[in-house]
Amino acid sequence: MTNNMQVANTILDQLGGGRFAAMTGAKCFAAIESGVRFKLPAKAGWIKDGINMVTVRLTPSDTYTVEYGRLWGTKYTVIATSENVYCDTLQADFCDATGLFTSL
């Protein structure tokens, strides 16, 4: 397993793993350099600001930078960015930005 896959799997575990995907409808997970990117349901009216793409990157300071965006056709718009997010606050940051819960 490559380092990028290990980082992506660790981030997904910290978000809640399979329960996270089931609760949020997240799909199309992709390991990127030092992080993970995934899509949220595009036409879900309950997601804040139409966010349908999330990128989580591990920084050298062992925190995360989380980018929330909207992908429509070929146009990508950054809606919000959270920096210096610790692993224990990753779920809360996701909930605040999207309005989706990661667990029951």
C-alpha cells in the first residue's frame, strides 16, 4: 500500500469509516497526495451552500486543511476552507461546514 493510500485510509477512519459514507452519502473516494477527495450527493438540498466536493489534506504540522467546494459541470468553486484542523475535530468541522452528521 502506498503512503498516499495509507493517509487517505487514516483520514477516512478518522471521519468515521463506513458509517461516515453511509450517513453522508459520500462516494467516489480518491487518494490524492497527502490526503483524500470525495464527492457528496450533488442535488441534496440539505447540504449547506451546495457543497458536493470535499478535499482533506495532511499538512506538515500534522493537522488537516479541509476544502469544501461545489463542482458543477467543469466549473469548480471553493465554498470554504478550514485550516489547522486536528484529527479529533475533523468530524465536527465537516458537520459545521456541510450540515451533515457523521454518526448517529
